[in-house]
Amino acid sequence: MSIVLLAASCKDAVEEKASIHETRWEETTDSLPVKISVDAKAQNILNDWLEYNALEKSFDKIYTSENIEDFQFVVDELIENQKKMEEGKYPVKFDIQHVKGRQKLLKTFILKTKGDLEYRQNPKASIVQMITAYNDLRNQFNVVVNNTLPDELIKNEDN
């Protein structure tokens, strides 16, 4: 009889722990920054950049992951797609240090988020930093296409 009670109480403890885990995930994903939009001019260039589009699709999954396990898969997917983007060919207009620097920062915060998940730290701050870095990258696309300076001045690192 005592074995049955012990087993039943352990089962309740596991269920309680799982529900706490889910609640914490909901608290973590509450009030995340929204993804900023990209200008139509920049979007026209981005539409043909396959590696970026894969990264963007992965990034959108941040907002739809229902639990921490799903989110861990999303982060792994972000790492892979970011790596492909980094190694791939950039569109001519975005093949500049300003964009590549923003992408490196994004990579840093994706890896920081993965580290928080692996070491079972609260990833909320890292997620916010990652989304902010992604928004900075998207904003850089807007800046580049709306820039009125000649391309020679932008690419010339001596200035």
C-alpha cells in the first residue's frame, strides 16, 4: 500500500514540476519586443537572398514556440541558418561591414541564448538581446537602401 502512495506522490510531483516549467516559459515569452519591418526597397533585395529568408523564417518561430523544448530547436535552427548566411553570398548592396557587423552581433546573442538554455538559466534577457540585435540588422538594411551617400564612400574604410 505504501508503495502505491509513494509512486502516486512522485507522479504528482513530476506533473507539478512540468506545469511550473510551462508557466515559467510563458513568463519568459511575455512582452518580447516585436520584429521591426523592412522598407519595400530593402525587402525587394532580401526576397532574393535565400539564406536570409531561411533565417527570417526560423526567427519568426520564436514567437510561436509553445514550450522551452520547442524553443531550443528554434535556437539550433537559428544557429545553422545564421551560419549559412554568414558563409553564403551577400547581395551586392548588403555586402558591407555595417551589415556583417550587425550579423556578428546577432550571432553572439543567439549563442548567448543557447548557453542560457544549456545551463538552465532564465533566457529572457538573452532573448530580448537577440531580438534587439535582429532588429538592428533589419534596420541596417533600411539604412543602407535609404542612404544618399555614394557607394564608394561607404565601402572606403579610410573615411
